[in-house]
Amino acid sequence: MGSKEDFRVAIVGGGYAGFSLARMLDNHVDVTLIEAREAFVMTPATLRAVVEPDLLDEIVIPYDRLLNRGRVVHGRVVSIDPGGITLADDARIQADAIVVATGSRYAAPFKPQDDNIPSFKHTLISTAKQIAQSDSVVIVGSGAAGVELAGEIKVAFPGKKVTLVGDQSRLFPMYTEKLHKELTQRFNALGVTVSLNSPVRNLKQTSAPFTGQITLANGSVLSGLIIPTIGAHAADSPAHELPGVRCEPNGQLSVDSWLRPSRLPNVFVLGDLAATGDGMTIVAIGKHVPWMKRALLKLAAGQRVESLQPYKGWRIPPILVPLGPKLGVSVVPLGKEGMTVGDWFTSKIKGKNHFIPRYHKEFNR
């Protein structure tokens, strides 16, 4: 093999993990990013866009200016082998290393349900209209998306009845209890009703909002626009078909210490697909991508990836939970349990603009 610049890396999936890695490698190796959709969607910002639909065009960004040296190929990967990948149209992309970053699926309208960007936009706009026209909104699921959505709706529509339903005893039980208490205080001040320890008996669907009612385990009946925000599941991927893979219940793939899911030594997984224990978050990607860049540059230099320190995830994963543009609570990885910080920090880092200017810059817009 020649120089590093001749080392061929194929990245399957152009979500946060895939596009970030492609950008980091662009000036070092021969990068091909394969993505079925015509544009990147800032999925966390959809929680703001359903109350500010004018943001929609800002959170959908074409890939055409992403890379300077590398290339973006639009297509669907159907198979992976040690020498490269094959697309649905039988086109072949040869590669010395392959990284699969096909992300996760989630309920509409917060993630595209297929490869059709116009359909995604239509669904989000329709949901925004439903929210604006509903007197009562019931959010089922008290994870990050549900909590943020409750805040976004109540801040945008103070007179609307907003109820957040969760089946756990407190918000974010994996974090210090202070996060739960601070969020609960803000919800009380905003007028959001939080119903925890409340499993839902008859949730009609989990894939999209619907108008109707639900019954909680205690017999309470809630009605209005029901919005499911129930856990992400790793998207189906050609990596699931590799020899020797082990799939977790949430669709993630078990990995070795160097983020490899199978017996193929030059195939890696990244982001929501990788069962690293970091969670399916952009924060996790902040650890995955720099490590993967170092591993691939070692390979490009003719070294063994095993000579690199094994991947080590977050001891305490940071979490940013804005409740609209100005309020929110976050945990940063300081101290034994993490440090809980409030409105100013959360707004400054995420809540004010949901990283939209940052990603426009990264896509060279």
C-alpha cells in the first residue's frame, strides 16, 4: 500500500457519527461516505422544530459541500465484506477499512421513517399543526426526548395543557437525583404535569402521534394529542449480517475493545449501532469519533489497531436537557456523580440554538 492518502475508508451512514468521522478523515485518507438520504437531518433539533416549524429548512442540510477531498455516494448498502461494500444497484465500493454508522430509528416526526426527505418534512409540519391546534398534549416516555419536548411545547404554548408520562420512579434515574429535582422544579414552575411510576395500559401506537386517550396503570385516563417518545432502537444494518455478530435486544451490536462487531478485522461500528454502554446520544459520538479516527490512521500507517488503547467510554456521560431556549438542566462529567448545572449553561451550550449554526459550518453552508 502507498501513502496514507491512498488508504480507502468507506463509511456507511451519514448521520452524526458518520459525517463527523468523514470530515475528520477527509484530509488524511481516501474517504467515501455512503448515505441513502439526500440530506442530513439534525434530529435533536426536531424537538424545537415542532413548535417552530420555520426552522425546518435550517435543520435539513444537503451533503454536497461536506467533504473537500472525499466523496459522498447516495445509495443503500446491501452487503459488506472484507474488501468493500455492495450497493442495491450492484455498484461496488472497494475499501481497506469499513465503518458502519447507520444510527437508530425513533418515532415520527423526530426521525425520518425512510429515505424520503420531503416525506419527513411533511410529517413534521403536520405534527406541528396538530400540536398548535390541541388543547391537551400527552407525552408518553420520560427520557431525554420526552422531557425536552414537554418543555418546548409548554414554553411555546403556555396556555396548553402538557402532561409527561413515564414508567420510572424519577427522571433520568441513572444520574444524580439532583437532575431529577431540578427538572421537576422547572416543570412545576412552567405548569407541566409530570406523572411518573405510571405505565400505560393501552398505547395504540408508538411510531407516531395520534389523537385519542390512554389509560395509566392506576386507572387514570388522559386524552388529547398523544405523542410517543419511547426509546430508540438501532436501525437495521448490513452489519447485522456479518459473521459472528451478537445483537442486543435494542438492536445494537456487541463490539470488542476496538469497536469491531464481527470476525472481520477491518470492519467497525460507530454511534448508535455500537453497544458500548454510552447510550444512543450525540454525546456518545463525541467519544466514539475521535477514537475511531486514531484507529483508522494507525491502520493507514500500516500498524495494527490493537496497538491503540482500547475504546473507553464515558464514566459519567454528559447530558444536556433544555426546556425551551432559556431553561434547562445539564450534567457535566465532573466529580464522582457528575456536576449538575442549570439554565445559563444549558441554554448557552444547546438550548439557545440546538447547535444549528455549528452544523451549518461543519457542512460548509
